[in-house]
Amino acid sequence: MRFEDSAAEFDQSVRARGMAVDALGIADALIIMAEFYREEPATGITHWFEDAPKFSSGVRDRGQGEHFEVSLARVLTTRREAAPPLVRELALTWRFSVGPELRYVPRVEHGCSARGDLPVFATMVRESEALPVAQRETALSVSVGFMTGAG
């Protein structure tokens, strides 16, 4: 799979299970994202040195007002001579209103650098403080997107 096509490929993978990205729960998404990471290798990228899943959660303000965000991502990092690394990210993101319960959930980031560590990564995500709270709340939005930039 060309990593630039990963958002469309991931969406297709979700639809093949009879689901839709915008209605995807975090627990189901973790299973699908882990499988996507294991079974869909990135192709056509030279000098890449890391392909890793990442989980993050916490209160954020990305210029559109404060919200609580939970993100499952696949991050591919490429070395570039005499320049910062190039980072490509497939991110599945849930945004929630910042209510009293979510306001005080600590900001967290977990990553995994080897496919063999995927079970430990999945356990860290399932045991995070954010997960049970976010599963009780109704998401304002759920989106999947592809981003690229210097690291």
C-alpha cells in the first residue's frame, strides 16, 4: 500500500467489516488499526526507518476551540539527508466536548516501535484513563486523515 493512500485504504478496511469510520468506537478501531498495521505494509517509500502505531489523548486546542481528543495513528518516519525527518501520519481521531470528567483526564501518548510489541501497546491503550471516559461520551466528530510534515 502506498502510505499516501492509507486513509482511503483504512476506510475501505472499515467498510469491508460493515462499519463506517464516523460511527467507529474506539475499542473496535483499536482492533482494526492494529490489524491494518500488521497486514498492510507501506510501499514505495525510501529511507524510512520507523513505522509505528501511536495513541494519544488529552485536552487540545487546535485553533477551533478546546476539545478532548483521542487519536489512534500509524506514523511512518523517513530519514532525509541534511533535513529533519519527514513524518507521515494516518490518524483516526475522536473529538469530544470538554466536560468535567474529561477535563482532568491526564494527557497521554503511547507508541510502539516493533510489531512484536503490538499486544503491549493495545493493553496500554485499553488501560488508559481516557478510554472508559471517552467510551461513555458521545463524540462530536470521528475522522480519519493523512498528514505529512517535517519532524
